[in-house]
Amino acid sequence: MLHIEVIPELYHKNLWKYKAEGNVNVVLAFIGKNERFFGTVLRLRKTIISNQDTSIDNENSFENQDLSFSYASSVIGPLLGDEYISKSILLKVPQTFLKELSKAILPMRPENRIHKDIDFNQHYGILTYDHTIFASDTNLTLSIELKPKWAFLPSSPFINSEKFHSCRFCMHKYSKKILSNYCPLDLFSLDEVRLKRAIKELLSNPNNNLKMFIQGMQIHIGQITKHNKQILFKRLKQLQKTLDELDIEGIYKLFLEQRSNLHDPTLEEWQLIVKEYEQRIKSPDVPHLSMDGAQMRQRIYEFLMSTTLKDCSIIFTFQKSRFSDETKVADGTSLFFKEKVKFIPFSSDKIYFKYKVNVIDLDPKSVTKIPYYYDLDAMIVNNYMKCDDITKKKCIE
């Protein structure tokens, strides 16, 4: 369980500025003078404005926020690599502070996001590192946020045959009317020619899949380096594929059969699911037609873990340095612990780049969303099938 902090000196709207937001959370960067918190961000949950009811005492607030981060560190971390998961603390946040922040950041928020607001009923926010900068250094820093999406072609016996030929991302582009030739399979191929093609396409049409930051401020897209990327993209692909061997079409069949026996797992149950998954991929698999109820539920929960990994983001952060000790991996002391920073040599014996790699957006997915995933998948495939064969993109894994 995460340690809860009550830090009164942080409860002032002028100490925070709007940084970014997604569908579920808004992220604020610390801009105060207290060096203890330099380079940190506060992640707060959002809600639809019509749901704001200040009379509600959200008794599950701690459990929800605790599970959200503990899931990343204790469930996904051991699979993906603990070195890619940042440490955080659970910060108690007063309701008056949340309301002041809401008003202060409103002018900076995108118009398409303001139908949701900071949830005034949450009791806790997550305080963690700003991965787009180095906490201990104000030198020029380059950071790239990459959302690679699905890394494989499905092979489940349950699926529509169209899925064998085009990856989910490329099929989805027809529904969203996205003009881009980026294919995640090129990125995950680890083939240099295909990888460069994927990056080039992302640079041309980044959409929401590629962002660049200089000194923590988002700017127009530039270039990304490939150092040390192979281990992490390889892991992502392997996990996505093996956790989702049956595809949503197969999982939905299991969901209908096991619906009355399903629930959203606790942290301890998620950890047992990971252990069972690791054991399963080491031994001969049980044919899907011979699964018992427990094995069906295991596959459903594995699918939910895969869904998290399909929607995560990777942040690469670089800064030129003259530090020459490649064995040192810690840098900075804010937020009560050290950042995971490494060093690589550049063109000169005296010039190095320090860098860090972090995976974010690793929240657990609810079992109640499986029907939504099934309907969305059907819509994507149906729209793709309406296209003529000439315009349909064929993907290569």
C-alpha cells in the first residue's frame, strides 16, 4: 500500500501550472521554489462536470488511487521491467485546493477537454516525477513521448479473417479518418529500415502518438534516438501478444460464459494472475476448448493487462553531460527518492548523454469494459471491410 503524505506547503494554486491531460487524468507541474519538489508533477483524476456532487464522500478514493499506481509498480512493473516504472507518493488533496486549481488552469485547457473537470470528490492525487525534465538539473533537456499502440497481428481462431492482414491501429485509422502511414508493426519490427520509416511517418503526422518537449514544454516534433529501445519495445510486443492470444472476439465468448463469476481483482489478486501467466507461458498451453472456469477467468484478466499495455506511453528524456561514470544510475533527490538515470557516451570521450526511460499510463482496466471493447472492435472491423481492397493496408509483423 502506498504511503500517504499530507504536505500543506503544496496546497496553493500558484505553485502549479497546467501541463497536460488525457481522458482520465490531468497533470500539473510544480513551479514553486522549494527544491524538494522541483521536477515533480501532480496527477489528478477527472470527472464529467455533471457528476460533480460535493455532498459525496468518495470512500473508495484511496483504494482507487492506491490500486492505480500499485498496479503499475507491483503488477506491470515485474513484467515490463521495474526500471521503467517511476516511484510516486499518494498526496492528500483538500477539496478547496482542487477547486482553486480547476479555476486557475481552465484558460490553458483544450476546448475538447473541458466537458470534464478535476474531480472535487477525490481525496488523493499522485505526486511523481516530471519525466520530461531531470529533477536535479536545469540544462537543456529533450524529451519524446511515444504512444506506440498495438504491436502484433492477432492469430486467434475466433477472429474475423480481416484481422490477419491489417493491424488494429491501421484498421482504426479508417474509422477515425486519420491521414497517416504510421504502422506500429514497423516500429516493433526492430528492423532499421522499417523503424526509420515508422519514425518518419510519426514526424509527418504525429497525431496523439508522438510528442516532443524541450525543458518540459511541448513543442513541434523533432527527432528521436534509438539507443536502448530494443529491449523495451521487444518486451511490450511479447507481453501484448501473449496476454491477448484469444483476441477480444474470443475473450468476449469467455466473458459471456463467466460473467457472474467475474470481478475487478484486488492488487493481491492481480499479482497472482501475473504469476499464473508467467507459469502458463512456460508450459504447454491448455487448448481453449478444454479450459475450465478458472482458466477462462485467467485469460480474461490477462486480456485486460494487455489492454493496459496497448495504450501506454513511453517517455525518453535526454540531456548532454560531461559525466563519465557509466555505472552511476541515480540523479536528483527530490520527492524523497532518486531518479533512475543512466549515461551513454557520445562522439567525444568527455561528452556523454544522460537519459532515462519511463513507461506511463499504466492504469488497470475494468472487466466491465469488455463489452465496450467488443463493440468497438466490431465497429473498427466493419468500417475497414467497407473500404475497397486497393486502399486497405496490409501489415507485416
